[in-house]
Amino acid sequence: MAAYDYRCERDGVFELTMPLGTAPSAAPCPDCGEEAPRIFSAPLTAAPSIDRSGPFGMTPIPPPPGRGGPPGGRPPMSQLPLTGPMRNMMPRP
């Protein structure tokens, strides 16, 4: 299904949902019944965000440790233990 916009001279813009490619060039206004021409608007190319937990719908992410993060955070990469496969991939000093 696709949403199509129409502009009524008296009542303004309204939207109709129809199968893709089936929208007529004019449709009756749901309020007054007058024929309203179809108008073209930019398509929605990305799903709207449903996260509303922070300002402007954004969730604050804490800074990484060592850059103003909480004490006792993750140690720097140079202090992390290397596994066998990782040792083989790392350059030798």
C-alpha cells in the first residue's frame, strides 16, 4: 500500500492509502466532497525512528572509558589479553 496526497482548495491536504500505482489524478475530499487534485511529495525512504527515550528521539550514549567515562571501565586495547588467533594477526614489535 502507498500513501497519496491530495489538496482540497477549501479543506487543505489529505492523504489516501491505495495499492501502489492505482492513485487517480483527482479524488473527492473526505470533508466537503469536492474534487481535489493529487499533489506530489517526497517519498519516505527510511523508516521513522520509534525510539523516543531522549531529546529529539535520540538515546544518549555514554562516552567510552578513558574519555570521560566511568572509572573501572574497559582497559585500553594495549592492556587486553590476546587470544591465540589474535596473536598471529598482530604485527610483531
